[in-house]
Amino acid sequence: RLTAVAEYLKLRDKYQRHPKCTRPCLNASLAIARRMGKGVYFARQIRQNEEYLAKHGRLCLSKESAQHGQYTLLDNESVVHGVRRYLAAQNLGSITPHLLCHHVNKVIIPALDLTTKKATISERTAINWLKKLGYTCKDVKKGVYFDGHERPDVIEARKKFLTELTKYEQLMCKYDDVTMELIPPILGPGEKEHVLLPQDECIVSTNDGPRKQWLQGNQQPLKKKGNGRPIHISDWISERTGRLALSEEQIAAQAKLPESQRLRVTDARRIIYPGKNHDGWWDLKQLMDQTEDAVDIFEHLHPDKVGVWLFDCSSAHEGLAADALNVNNMNVNPGGKQKHLRSTVIPLNNPAPKPGQRDTRGMVQDMVYPQDHPTPELRGQPKGMKSVLQERVSVWDELSERRGGKVVGKCKECTKSQTKKDAERRVAAAEAMGQEDTLEEADLAQAEEPDAPERDAWCCMHRVLSLQADFANEKPMLQHYLEGRGHVCMFLPKFHCELNAIEMLWGYAKYRKCYRLASDSKFLTAKCLVPQCLDLCDTLTIRRFFRKTWQYIDTYSKGLDARQTAFAIKKYKSHHRVGLTSEIVALMQASD
Ligand SMILES: [Zn+2]
């Protein structure tokens, strides 16, 4: 640009001295622009740049700076100084673009006596300034930011998840990219239509202070404990019906039925108000209870369809039943404080018995001693790990042989990996209570660590028993229940909340400022606002949420990386599927 201006000045000088040239400025700038392969617009820019250069002694920063005077305000030494001094004086976590904007417009600029045409800044500008000065907006909820998308164990889990979901996708309705109208699947004999039903939980806290804080460099968010009462929502959405609830007409029809034939509830959504002397915190028991009602509603809406019930991967959701085969609920020896577990069948894939030994494989095994046991103290008592393993004769023989006769209940390595599981449990519990801010950093870090790599499978009783097929394949309680009712239960891979369409419903309510309205107000107002906010979201919008998750599923299935995914999702905004990988790569190159 500087060259253009210099050339322009030379030529203008020549033109001005030429007696026949009437408009030297215009003609000179046009000639230079043409010479540089540009047009009228560029010629005008040359003239403007020359004027600016003459006045300020330098070129203006950019097109934006030329058009909006306020952008150059931060170039003013006194303004930067004033802003920095103001920010440094603020308490940790109390900086907001709104307050900065106010301070700049009301204090800093008036003090400078500037004569620029528009000497105020907008909140948007305040945000840009904060970013330029090295501040970022951090989520208070999560002190530490983890991204495990590309961790090997997570990729493996994602692959498995996608393969399974793709299998069911063929049995689901498709929706037109434009009209969102339903296109039924083509079903083979005996096949049933499947409906995807993602579940999620969300907490709205009242009078809770800002959830986000503007912080400099590596400052960590200040975690303040909210004193308002939280509102906890758990719900499903359906691509077919939007909400998992009966319509007005269906509810009216229900009312005409005899009481014994009516549904217990007509809406799957459940909202609780936990706190001291109030509702208890959300737990698996409540989710199980809600799931039972949700399945009743689903089966009422779609009598011969199969639900694909989708849950986030969390130790809370994947909890086992109280009597499930779970080594964590067992002691080494019989009796004492340990749970009564269900009976099982000794796995057939256990080692073959040594010569002369009994083959116990395929035999029924109780986890509790019978009431008529010869030793009176053992009657009705849980057996404990040692006896259970000894009854699996070939397994116990193998274990004692490998350990040279010295078998421990739980070795050091296993205790270490238990620390991670305990941390996971604490994180899940805190999340259920909306109290992530009370968590220790160490717990958060530990809970997100990848699982320990392959190690000795025969180290101790605890590990050997937990790896026995019947213990290892014990299904989460939710899955057990849903499969029992003829449905499908799936858990999302870790770190992949973008694959959960209902997350977008919470985001939608937030975007609509509903939550902000709710969380800024008193508990009773919020209690009434929250369901209203959520009801604003109609079926069409919910189908758009699903469209977005199908796009993600499609890009992950195609093996695109993070950058390609972001590009594809933007490019194919209004399609259920993104283009071919080669097409996306070509488009990316073209746009670079
Ligand atoms: Zn061990």
C-alpha cells in the first residue's frame, strides 16, 4: 500500500505540472491502480491512504480501523495504560466486558479529552480488548480443561459406539434436510423401527454468581460456592416427537381410561429441587425410576417400536445393581460387612481342570452360603472372594500356581487403580449435585487419566475375580432393565457430549437467556421459569439438534480429524450427512 501511495505521489506531481491534465489526483490514482491490476475502488483507497499518511504520519492499521475509529483507541498509550491499571485493580474473577466497557466510556475516555468522532466503545469491543490484553473467558464449572477426544482408549470406545449405532440407524426414520419431514425406514421382515432417545441432566443454580470469569494468562477461576437452591432437570428428547411426553389430546384420552390402565406420568421430564431439608441429590435410583416411566410413555406413543436409549458415559449412569457381581462389594473372607450378590454360572471359558480335578465350569454358583450349611456361623453369610474363587477349582489352581502358593486379596497395583475409580465416583457424585466447584483438582485430574495399560491378569484375588467372564460382563442396571423390556441401551464414549443431541436443548435455553433470567432471580421465580424455557423448544428445533449430531456421527465415521470436522460441520450446516472425505479436503484447499 505504501508503494502504491509513493507511486501515486510521483505521478500526481507529474500530472499537476502538466497544463492539460484537469484532475491530477483522480487520474494519477486510477493510473496506478490499473498498473497494479486493480480498479476504481483501489484508486480511491490510494487517495484515502495518502490523506491519512499526510495527517498521521503512518498508514491506518486496516480496513476495519479505517472504518471504525474506536479500534484505534487501544493504540492510544494513555488508553492502554488506563485499561491495564483498571484491570489490575479488580478482584480475581470480577472482570466483565460490561464493566470494562462502562469504565472506558465513563472514566478513561472523558479524562483524555479525545476529539475522535466516536469516542466510546461497545461491549463487543471490550471483549476484543480483553482478548488482546491476554485475558480469556474461562468456565468456572471446570477448573481444569480436559480434552481426551484423540486418546487411544477413547478412539477405541468411539469406534465401537459408532459401529453399533450405525447398525440401528438403518432402522430409524430419516428426516428431509430442508423440510425436516419424516422419511420412514425400509424394514425387512420381523424388523422394528428404532427411535433414538438421548438422555441428559442439567442443573440451573439460582443466585449463583457468574458461571464464567475473565482471567489473565494462567490465572485459575475463583470457585465460589453458590448459596442458591439448584434446580435439577433430567429428560430425554426424541427425533420423532421432540419431547418424550403425551400431547394434550393424548392426556385427555388418558383421563377417560379407568385408573388402573392410565400411565403413571405423561411426561418423561423430571425436575427436582435438591438441598438441605429438601429433595435428595439426583442418583441412579431416581434415574432408574424415571426410566421406568419414560419407557411406559415411549411404548404408549410407539406401541411397536424399539427405543435406543442413550446415556452419557459416567460411573453414575453405568452403576450396577446392588446384587450385581461386583468385586468391590466383596471381602476376602466370608461374612462381615459385604453385600449379598446374585447367583451365577461359573464361566465356560475358564481354564480346563488339572488331571484328576473336578470340572466346575458351567456349574451354578451361589454367592451366599445356604441356610443348612454344616458350619452354623456360615449359614446365610456371603462367601467372600477366596471361597468363590476356590469353588472355581481350575481358576484357583492356576492362581496359586502362578503366585507360588501366596495369594493376596488385593495387590498394590490394583489398589492404585482403585484410587482412580474412587476419584471418578467422587467426580460423578459432585456433578450430580452441580457442585463441580467443590472438587479437588487432584480428583479431577485422576478421574480423567487413561486406564492403566495391560498388566498381569493374575496378580491377586480381586483382579482375577473381576476378570472372570460373569463379573466382567455384568451389565449396568439401566442396560439390564432396558434390555429386559426389549429396548436398546447405549452409553456415549467419554468426552463426546457433541454426540448427545439433548445437550443442545440446555444450550438453547441458555442462548435464549432463559437460564440467565432464571438464575438471576429468586428460587420460586426460577422454579416456574425453567420448565417454561424448555417448552419454548419445538419439535422442529429438536430435529435440527439431531441433524447436528448425525453430522458429527457421520464425520467421526469417516475418520476426519478435528480441523476437518469443524470445517465439514460448517459447510454442510443444513444436511444430515457431510460430503465425502475427498470432497471436504478439496473444498478446504480451495478455501485456504
Ligand atoms: Zn492385583
